[in-house]
Amino acid sequence: MRFAVDAHAIGCNLTGNEVYVRNLLDSFAALDDAAEFITYYSVGEAGQWLSERFRKRRVARNPFLRLGWDLSQKLYRDRPDLVHVQYTAPLLCPVPVVVSVHDVSFEEHPEFFAPLRARQLQWTVRRTVKRAARVLTGSEFSRQAIARHYAVNGDNVVVIPDAASPVFRPLSRGAASGAVRARFGIPAPFVLTVGDLQPRKNQLGLIRAFTEMVRARPELPHRLVLAGQDTWFGPRVHRAAESSGIAERIHFTGFVTDEELRELYGACDLFVFPSFYEGFGLPVLEAMACGRAVACSRAAALAEVVDAAAILFDPASREEMVRAMLDLLLDGELRARMERLGLQRAAQFSWRRTAQKTLEVYYEVADSRARVARERYTYVGR
């Protein structure tokens, strides 16, 4: 069998999409030494992330060129049994498509996107899902949303949960705090959130809730750290911090590597994830895997992912968010219990299991294609 994977996200700081494909490919290399894998990448240094046993093909970084021409041409030449993409397949695709659709926030909440970007995703993802042999997603919540919006057979949408990368594991708080101070100049203690600066991540709501918490409990010495790269929405988040009245206690790190992120998780007293919409919510598992208590939104797939291992709140309620943070910061026993539960919950997910289930889908699709080809050959030969 020959499987192709669109790995253009690697090295492009595409956060969740990059984490997904990188961990999937790492696990494929360890699990399957029979199939041939072709990886299509866009950034030169991405080669360091890819196994030596994978064939590597360079494709254009520009999405219009990559999806409109370059990737199609390479698929015509390489003729894999299938290609695995995230969200969007090339315009002309000569082989079956397996697509990972992590969420459909652009359908359910287009107000969280720049208008042109929302319309582009709505068109390209619909087209890809309609023609895909299988659609993969990380949660039952997302499976139902995909089936609802695209009127596809629910059996064609397969739930395969993501996991925290093995790099995310507990660090001593002292060592992590020292590393964060040295790298970012941010002293402990602090509350952490992770995510690109965009409307659905609800950093504006968190800044307001943190400000209210500090004013209500001025004896708390905590700072707020927002880790994630700037986007078109970033200036508004920065302005909210500047006008909060406690700007000196709010810090932005910009994009961080996995190692830097592990240090931030390890050093924080509490991880807060106030997102309005997530198809899975990988940062909550990463924080749990690092042994940190989590307070997060109960919206979308998050309650499904964290189960009973986090304090949940309504992301639209400043009062609930403040209460969740205070409960965990002021009650050391509760915080310790949530840390233990979080470690146990994170351990229930693994990239090895995710990759194994993904490979099962690959072989099922490839076998189906081969069976159809044999039937056609037999019919024509009669």
C-alpha cells in the first residue's frame, strides 16, 4: 500500500494542524513498516520532523498554488492509494481522499472569522467532505456537527480522538518557573491560557474576568499569561489588556515551541481555557499531562474531552469564570485533586492509539478501492 499525507502544516506555525500531522506521522513511522508513505511538505526545515523512511516531496507553501495545481500534479505522478488532508483537498484529485475536519466553527460561528476566510472554508471544506472516502474528527460533538452541516452519512465520519504529545509531561514547578522567567521575563505565580489570538478563543472574556478577580481579591499575586501567536484579531486583545487597569500583570508570549509551552504549563498555578468553540481542545489535555489543574469552558466538545477532570464554566459568564479560577487558586486541596484527575484523564489518550485507528481507516479505504478496481476489471474482461 502507498499512503500520501499532506504535511504542509509542519514548520508553518499552524498550531493545532501542525501538532496533529506531526504526531500522526511520528506514530506511523513506529507502527507500520509495511506501507509506503509519501509526505508533501512546504517548509525546508520541515524535513527534520519527518521519518527517514518516508518519501518526501516539496509542494508550494502558497495555498492557492498548492491546492490548485502543485499537489494535484504530484498525486497524478505518485499515484498513492489515497491522500490524507486536513480540511481541504486539492481541486483536482486523482485518488481517494481521507480528510480530517477538526471542527466546523466556520459554519456554526462565521462571526469568529474574517468574512472572506469563513466563506472560503465553507466552500472548500464542503466540497472536500462531499467527495471524501472517509472523514476523521476528534470528538462525537464534531462528528454530529459535520453530519448535520454536510448531510453526509454519519457512518462515513469516524471519531478518532487526538492526544497530548509525549513531550508534555510533569516538570518540577521550580525548574519550570525559572525557565519561564529566563525566557520570557515573567515571574511566578501566574494563570496561563494557550491559543492563537482570535475571537473564538475568548481571550477578551478571560482578560475581563481576570481583571475582576484581581480587583475582588487584591491579595492574589498572580499574573495572566497568554501564549499564542498574533492574528488579525490580535490588536483588539492587546488593547483590552492595555485598558484593563492591570496591564502590568498581563503578558503575551507570542508563538511558542513545544518545549517552551511545556515550561509554561509546568510553571503555571492554573490553566484556563475559555474558548467559545472547540472541536476537541488539545491544550486542555496538554496542561493535564503536565500535571496542572484546568478550568475550562463547557462549550462544544470540551466537556466531552475533559470529562470530570476540570472545573467547567459558561464562557459567556464572567461571574462563572471568576468563580472557577478562585476556587482552584484558593483551595489547594481541590487544586491537587484536579491535578491528579487531569493526569489520569490525559493518560487515556495516546497518539499511538490515534495513529493505529487512522491506519485502520487508510487500509479500509485502500482495500475498498482495490476491490472496486478488481470488480471493474472482471466485468470488462467478460
